[in-house]
Amino acid sequence: MKFNKRKKTSTFNIGIIAGQKTKAAGKYTPEDLLRRITMANLLWESTYYQNADMIMSQMEALIPKVKPQMLADLAVETRFEQKLRHTPIYLALMLFKYHGGSLVADVLAKICTRPDMTIDTLAMLPHVLGREKIKPIPNAIKKGLAKAFDRYDAYQIAKYKRNNHSISLIDVVNLVHPVPTQKNAKALQDLVDGTLTAPDTWESKLSAGKDKTTTFTRLINEGKLGALATLRNLRGMQEAGVSRKVMLKAIQAVNSKWLTPLNFLAAQRNAPAFTKALEDAMARSFANYTIKGTTILAIDVSGSMGSLTSANSKFSRLDLAFALATVAGYIFEDVILVFTAGDDTHCRGAHITWNNTRGFSVFEDYKRIAPHVGYGGIFTHQLCEWLKEEGHAKDADRLVVLSDSQDIDMARGKKVVPDTSPYKNSYIIDISTHTHGIKTSNWTAEINGWSDKLFHYIAELEK
């Protein structure tokens, strides 16, 4: 990830903050703006202050203004660091549309980590190029999709063949003609011949009418139930009567680079009886390093943070922030946890420290705290002043603010700069896709996105 490093003077620009046009928005380059929109982007989904059409229009307007290599790198980063699926494909196709095909084949070959992503690419192609049909497929795109098959094995090809969809994996194979490899040659031939058998997965077995308890128990004992499948099926396993001992065995095996903090939150909400095991699995998956020193972790709990991340999501930005805070509690050596919001009518911030910095219980804590801090804000400048007045700033090595960066002071045109001078390092982690935020040059870095990799960036930056 590239960071916006601290400069000597603060800069402001015209932009939209909290739904209002203001001259006190952060100043961004086209590259900065594109990163803000894409790093936490669920394509074609509206946000609290911006609808989906506006977001997509802004993305398309910015893409021709950035260098091709930056766009290629961003596509790879959104896939592997932010663990997004459709945004990287969209960026790769837009790279072809506006900059030609020189980089596209390599990008698609990298980001299409699953066979169904090649299907998604062809499905998205007509939309991006403004036509009705998939064909003709540009050579660079065809080459990239064909190269992506080098990583797929027989299990993946059988799992993601999508025979009942408008575009299936066999359609992709017939259109891009991948070169068979030793690990997938037979599967590709069987796919074309129509003789490819279903893989040994919980989906295929239950679809075939197999007993749920027997199926899950066998797959877990044989080590064949994947990490994400385990987290997604805990409630179903409970309802089917799978023994607690077997389910604990499955959770103890969970450890995947593709999981996000929200995957664990969803599992905990579906199966709260396994909270401790899920917390341990979360720590095991993400906290394989420690960031030394004392960290003030300030969570924006304003009204806009309570909005859903997308129209089709069950999770709010608060859920995202708290899930990240749970991970942070395992990674940072010492944490001072702060909730911050306020009163928009009087432009007054409100803040409170909390003593619980680990585990999922922070979600329940918030319900008790919210009435005391209100639902307005965020007021970042006022937060930093309060941290100094309360004596927290002098004891901390760094300040980390988890927010959607929709600062009310700035929205009202106040060019107030948060005082981050007491800290060796200070970060705004913006988990929204709003075009403008509160980037001012006195922060060490503004980081966009919602994966656990955010904290890895901080660790790398401070080395």
C-alpha cells in the first residue's frame, strides 16, 4: 500500500463531506481519490452519503487520469490485500478500456484466483465496454483468463463449473482456450465432455440428499471442510446436531489468508455459544505479529457509521470498525480504546474511554455507551484536543482513528487541523468509499479499506 506521508503544511480543497459541499475537505490527487473509492468498494452498491451511480461515475472519471501501472497495481492490491472480488476485475477491465491491453493479461492472470472469477470477468465485460455481447473478446483479456487456469486444480474446476448459470465455466474454456496443465488436464477434458463429477464438498453432498450431521462430521474429521465453510455453517451444524467436540475441532483448524474480520463476526453472531473458540481462531489468523507501544484506538460511532456497508449487506460500518478493533486488540501491545461521536446541531464532540479492548464483547459495550456520546460527528479536531486535555495523548506512541472520515467541522467549512503532534505516528483508517475525507498532511498516513492488512501496513511503515 502507498501512504500519504506527512508534509509541513496542511492543505484543503473543495469536496463533499457528510453530504455537504465544503471548502474544508482534504486535498487529494486523482490517485488518492481512486484509492479512497476502491479500497472498500462493493461494486454498484450505494453508501450513506453517495449513491451507487455517483460512485461508479467518479471511478470512471478518475481512471483515465491515473497512470496504467498505478491502476494495475491497485487491481492487484484490492484483490490480495483488501480481499475484494469484483472491484479488482472491474479495475482490470477499465485498465483495458482506457489504457489498452499491455498490462491487462498479467493483471487478470494474478487476480482471478478462483475459476468463477473468470466467469465474472466475461459477465462484466459487455457492461464495461458498452456493448450487449461478450464476443469478440479482446486478445489481452482472453490471454489473461487463459493464463489464470494455470493455478486451478481439478477440485476447483469441479467446484466452480456453474453449469446452471447464464455463463458457465465450460463457456469460458471454449472462449479463451486455456492450455491444460498436469494438475488440471483431465478435469478440463471431463468438463468439456460433460463427465466431470461433483467435488467432495458439503454443498454437493447435501444437494444429493446426504445426511447433514454425517456429512459435516465426516468432512471435518477428514480435514476437508474449508475455513470459510466452517464459519458459514456453524449454525447449520448446531441445528443438525453435530457434536460440540467436532465443531470445536473445525474451528480450531480455521486459518486462512482469505478470511476477513467480518467472517468471524458473522460466525459469532450465528453461533454465540462458540464465541471463545472464534476469538481464539481470529487471533490465530490475524495476530501473528505485535505492534509495540501504547496505541489510542478511537472508533467513530457517529450516525453515518451505523449505515449498512451496502444494500445487500447485513453489516454496518460500525460492525466493520468493531471487527477491526477486535483484531487490533490482539495486534497492538497496549490499547487505550475511545468511542467518539457528538452533537451535530451544536457542532460539539463527545468522547469516552472504555476498558475492554479484546474480543467480540465490544459490540455489546457500544450499546451501553452510545447514549452517552450521541450519534453526531465525527469531530476529529475536537477529539485530538480532548485526548490532550484528558492526559491520554502524552502516554501514547500512536493515534489510530477508525472512521468514515465524514467530519462535521469540515462539512461546515471549518478548516480545523487535528493536532497529532503528541504522537510519533498517527493514522486515519477510512472504511468508507466516500470520495472525499479528512486527509490533512499532519497525519502520518491515511489508509483506506477494511481488511486486517491495515494493521500490517502500520507495522511495516513503522519499521
